[in-house]
Amino acid sequence: MYPDQQNIDLIKKFLYKRGFSDIGSYKEKYLARRLAIRMRKRGVSNYTDYYDVISKEENEVKLLKKCLSINVTEFFRDLDTWEEFRRILASYIKEKTQKVLSPSIRIWSAGCAVGPEPYSIACIVHDILGRQILKHSVKIYATDFNEELLQVARRGIYEGDTLNNVPNEFSLKYFEQFGKGRRVKHNVRRMIDFSHLDLLKDKFAFPKLDIIFCRNVLIYFAKETQKSILRRFFDLLVPEGFLILGRTEILHPLFRESFEVSSLRHRIYKKKLDSNPPPRDKIPRRKKELRCEKCREKFDRLVDLRLHERKGTCRMFRCQYCPKEFDSEIRLRAHLKYFH
């Protein structure tokens, strides 16, 4: 779209210096699309001119960072996926109840934006358990790295297209009129703990989880970043717990032996009972530099260095006026020039 694609690196370096250290983890195509949004709004046609804008305007930097955050969301997005989730969750709770009288249910909504996803989860959990919910320890964790979005989520007030997919029975049961919009009722809001968390930087300080939602988030990250996040998801999930990704996302190939497909269409994966995490990438060991301590000559193999030391073949250049020795003739000449 823009003739100076190479200048996108200028913007990435600028954002990195301004504290957006994770800018390199985003896919180039996603970054270009988000930059295009801001550039159109500012009437700028190329990256060089836009770089000049963000260099001079602090407010534009803030708006760009906000634009880069992933916050497009609505209640019960892809309604058939939520119907499948309800079926799986009802079966999962039934199995847990047979093993433990009052089991705990722990669910995490990663990248929750303004909150429709965790509230959708809470409505379904509450609907399945009914009055039995008081006998269960239910906790839904909802996280995002954008604090402004979290403030909206905590209020739980929505209007317009965000509510389009809410079933009528849920609208009556779990929402109440609030001004021009609708507010999620307190009995649902109290099930959710909204907190700040950056998937790329922060530790995942949760107890073991039964289900992790991370829909339409990983797709924007590079493969190595996806792999790192998925490994931490794997460690957090209980055996036979569920990972739910977005409809356009595919589980990284390294994790296909660790999860079984519960629903490929809806990207719902179940952690295998006796699965092991995929092996970590081996970090190549830095080769130790082999140098003679006397003459500083470099060797590729230790045996060659030892032979060199035994033969005493160090090429040392000695000063004829003092006991100093040098590893090169140039340094000896410099010494003679300035000190003798």
C-alpha cells in the first residue's frame, strides 16, 4: 500500500526506545495494517512522514500504542463456538463432580479487552451450575495489558453492537438496564477477577487452570512468541484441561503431540492426560575462546593451544630498553616511540 515499506523499521525502533519493547513480537502484516489505520486518520501517505508525526507528538504515540492493542470483541462472538464450549464445560463439570463433591473451576480469559469474553464465560458457567454454584469454587481470571480497556470491563456496562449475540434468556437473566445501555448483574461480575497482564512480559501467576481462552490473540504474534506463550499455557493447564483458540488460529505444530483435538472447527484442544511438554529449543553453547596467555594468539582447538605452549613458539616482541613484552610489532614500536 505504501511505497516506503522499509521505513517501517524506523517506527519500530522509535517505539522500542519509547518503552514498547515487545514491538518486535508482532507480525509485520499486522503491524502494517495497524499503522495504516493511524496514518489514514492523520492524512499521512508514507511511513517517513508518519515517523515525523510521532517524533513530534506525544499524544500520537499514545494513540498508536492503543491502536496496536487487540480490542475488537463482542459477547458470544461465533455463537456456535460458545454452544460447543457449553457442551464441553457441562460434561467436564459433571466428571469433576463425580471425583470431588465440590470441585473448583478455574478459567482464564487471556486478552479480554473490554470484557465481553469473560462475562460470556461467566454467564454460561452460572447457567450450567444454577443454584449449585454456591457449592463450587468458581473463579474466572480476565487479563489484558491495556488498563483503559480493563476499566471499561470492570464497569460491565455495554450498548450497541457489542450485545447483538446475547441470547434473550441471558439478557433477561444476567443483564439489567443502565442508562442507554445494559449492565452485567452483580452476581456475574463478582465471578471475575480483572487484572493487568502482558502476555509477552509478565509471569503467569495463576493456580492450575481448567480452561484457558486465548482467542484471536496469538495470530498477531510471530511464531517464536506463540511457542513461548503456548508452553506457559501448557504448564498451567491441569491434565485434560482445555485450551480454546480463535477460529482463524492453528495450534503450533510442536504442541500437537501434547494436546488432542476436541473440536477442530472451534479450535478447542484438550491437554492429554500423560502428555509432556515439547522439548525446549537448545540454546547453542558459546564456544570458549582459546588464546595463548602470553602472545594472545588464537586457536580453534585446545590441543593446538597446548602444543603451542609446550613448544614455546610465542611470538613476543621484547623491548631492548626495559623488560616489557608485546604481542605485536606495532605495539612495540608505539612503546618505543612514547617511552624511550
